[in-house]
Amino acid sequence: MPLIFIAGGVRSGKSQFAEQMAARYCQAQRFIYLASGVALDQEMQQRILRHQADRQAQPIHWHTVEAPSAIADALAECKAGDIVLWDCVTTWLANIFYEGFDDGTPCFAQPGCLDNKLAQVKQAIEALLAQDIVLLVVSNELFDEPPYASHEVELYRQTLGQCHQWFVATAQEAYEIHYGIAKRWK
């Protein structure tokens, strides 16, 4: 079944676009929403609440799975006939990037940690796509800015870019959203 990749800037309309695309698959057994956001501040809490309200206003019922870091495990729980929307890669990557920070060494500073987590997610997605499951993946576009002076921020951005390249290469469809307007690239 298809992988559909959707990227765009912050508040570009990419989540709404993904939800509308998912609704086209009305024969789905379940609509699964994999949410990677964590309400660490008031702005993020408000964004999460807005996304939840938007989903509740739709004619389809979303089963929300909170998956701030364990996306591979959440994907493994999906079943044939599901429509799965993962929102979003950018947030998930930030979550795993700093996993272990409280113990003194974040994942990005641990040899092989990021590569291992990325490999697990890719493997889970490939297994998912071999089933009768549609997967829509949402991510932020962060590549219009010049390189950052901070090694840490630039490593995050480069890792996200590699993820985006893999998603687009694997996807049957790829879209970029600007100002609520979708451009199909693939």
C-alpha cells in the first residue's frame, strides 16, 4: 500500500491536508493518528489541543496513539486495513535526538544511537507497507535557511534532510505545502 509524504512549513496546512487525504480512504477499518508532539510549553499544548479539536470535527473517527519516541513500536501495532497518519517526523526526531539528556548524554551524542533509531523506524515502515495499510507521514520543511553555526542544530537539520530523502524515495506520493496550497512532487 502507499506511503504518502507531506512536508511544509510551520502552520502551512500540512496536517489538515494529510487528514483530508486520509479521509479519501473511507473503506479503512481504523484511522490511526500517531502523534509525536509533547506539550512541553503552553504554545505546544495549544497546538496539540487545536489538532485534537480539528480531528474531532471531522466525519471520521481517529484513534490517537501518543508516540513521542516509540514510533516503530506504534507502527508494529497497526493492522491490515488501517489508515495511519504520523504527525510529525520533525517532532519525533527532536524527541529522540535528546532522549537520554536527563541522564547526561543525549542520543545524538551517543555513538550509533541515532542511526539505530532511524533504522528501526525505516524497518517498521517497510514492514507496514508490505501490508494492506496506507501510511501518511507529515514533516516540517526546515531547509530554506542557511546552515546553522551550532553543530548540534546543523546535525539535527542534516539528519532530518536524510530522513526526508528516504521518505520521498520510498513514497508513492510526495507533497509540499505552502500557504495551504499543495504541490505534488512525486
